[in-house]
Amino acid sequence: MTTTLEIKLVKSSLAIDYVKINDKIDNQTCQEMLGVDRGRTYRLLTELVREGKLVREGDGGSSREMRISYLTEILIGNLK
């Protein structure tokens, strides 16, 4: 049986992997990728920002994007 925590970890990993490949993610892209509603992706992305795994960029509203954080880049060895 898969737990809620395991599902959340998989979704978080998918979002981070997407950013590693595409350099950024927004809420709409995350919704489409994970097949969940806007509120769930907002909470997921906000938590990843709070954990220091993503950095929020943009001036707010729908133009806001998430990029991988500097610390995460160091940990995964992808520092540009």
C-alpha cells in the first residue's frame, strides 16, 4: 500500500526532475504533469520553496515560476 507521504515524495521528485531538465516550472505545467488541481500544485511548489529545493521567481500572479535553488544545484552537481 502506498502512503500519502510516498505519493508526495514522488510528486516532489517529478517536479524537481522537470526543473532539472527544463530549468523552470510553473503551476500550470505542474498541474498538467501531475494531474492534480491548482491548489495542490501551489502547496507542493510552495513547500519545495520553503525546503530550499526551488526558488520562486517572477513578479507574482500567473507569471511566477520556480527554478531549482542554488543549494540544490550544488547537491546534485549541476552548478552552471
